[in-house]
Amino acid sequence: MADLLLDVRNLSTHFRTGNGITQAVRDVGFTVGDRETVCVVGESGCGKSVTALSIMRLIPSPPGRIVSGSVRFQGVDLLAVPAAEMQKIRGGSISMVFQEPMTSLNPLFTVGNQIAEAIRIHTGKNRDEARDAAIEMLRTVRIAAPERRYRDYPHQLSGGMRQRVMIAIAFSCSPRLLIADEPTTALDVTIQAQILSLMNEMKERNGTSVILITHDLGVVAENAQKVVVMYAGEVVEIAEVGTLFANPLHPYTRGLLASIPRRARGRAREVLATIPGKVPDLVNLPAHCKFRDRCCQVDPRFCSDEGAIALKEAEANHWVRCRRY
């Protein structure tokens, strides 16, 4: 088993809104091993990005607040360290690639300056050394004419090139952990494959562990060693990738896998499965199973109003939040 790098336990993050307290993330827990890729999947609004921002302590306050839990990185609880220490960790030991680089890159500075700034802050190199290192990082992420592109502004680059710049910034200080929040969402299929290949190449080169947030189960199958499935702010299943695809235990996970487009025999059109109903209101969550009202496998003997359901280990290294597994 891989050495433990990150251990998230009982993480809960809430937001104060005009309608009440939104329980965006509740009691989330999972681990990331050394050099391991963990994919976090689930539909929009399930808490994937909030979990990532909570790990990085980037939740805007107000209105958000991490109300409980621990995030142990190399044995140190990131939720307890002083803000100044967290600034050193953020961008140095832990980096993040956001899903839309145009909102992450500063439009007033050249991309080269933004890479060099991260290098200067976290490595102590002088301006000239940081510039040379930034140009080398642009070359490493396979941006042509890196000396010229160093002086370009974000709006002068394509979406794929901007995402490569984000990867260059993220890996410029050789982080132990990379969090990638849907890094290929706005890109076409060909560029998506290039970006994921580049991330995997950089991961192997630097020995970095990765938390990859995605809704694309094809990406999960090709990149993950372990999968964390989230629904309505909770983790509902954790398993190694092969186990999850071969033997999903939670009805929501089965619904996700069934919704992958596939062509049925003898039919000209693809058959699309859907999950009926809608996600519960995160301000007024039911006390029972959060998926019960959408589940097609409800059984009154198990799916009662007894209260919250714990995440339990159904079999070795396979955890599920369901009484019917």
C-alpha cells in the first residue's frame, strides 16, 4: 500500500446564505497515498470543488466556513497551521490547477511573470534565475517559442495553452500533491487528452500525488488508482478504480456508470440512462439517506427514517454509505 500523504477526516464546510446554512460538504473523508492519483467524481454541486478548496484553505469567509474535521498533510493538520505557514505550503508543497485558467491567471501580468513569481516565492531564486526557470517550465509543458511566450498575456494564448501555463505554475516548485479541479472541462477532446497526458508525465517526473476532480468517468478509468464518489456533499463510495467499475455498491454509483453513453446492439441510436428526481436542498437536508428519494432500489426494511448512514467498509478497501450494499 502506498505511503500515506494526505488524510482527510470528517471535513465539513458550510456557507451562510439568505435562505439559511448551506451544508456544502459534510463529514468527508478519504486518503491519498504517495504517488497515487485519486479521482473525485459526482454531479455538479455535489461538493467536489468545495472539498478541494477546503483542503487548500481557500474557502471565502464570509460566507463560507470550515466547521469541523482535519486535513493532515505529511502528518500536519493544515486546518490548524497559522495562515503564514499555510501560504508557504500552498503553491509549494501543494499546488492546484483550476478548471478555468482565465479566471485564475492575472490578465495584467505576463504568463512568464506569473510562473516566475511562484518560483521566487517558494524557492528563493532571484529574478533572473526565476525567469530562466519559468522559461524552462514553459518548454517542459511543450509551449513553442517559450522565450517569446514568456512575455505574452493570458488573453494572447489559446485555452489549451493557458491550461499548460497553469500546469507549469503548479509544477514549478515540484509539489508533493497536485489538486486538479476539472482541468479539461472547457477544452475540446483532442486538447483534453494532451493536457491529461502532460499532467501524468509531470506527475511521474516529479513523483507527485494527484487529486483529480472530474465528472468524466472515461478520465477516471484511464487515470485513477482510487475513486471517491460524492453525492449531495457526502462521500457515498470509495474504492480502487478496477473494483468500482466491476462492482459498484452504491445505487448512485451504479446510476453514474449506467449513464455513460453506449450503443445498444441492433439500435442505430445510443441508449441513455438517467437518474430520476433531483438533488436534495442542501439547506434543508433530510435526516435519512440523501439519495433515497431518487433511488430505484429502496427497500423499507433497510431504507427507513432512522437517520444518517455511516460510511462503512463493505469489503477490503471498498467503502460505501448504504444499508443495502
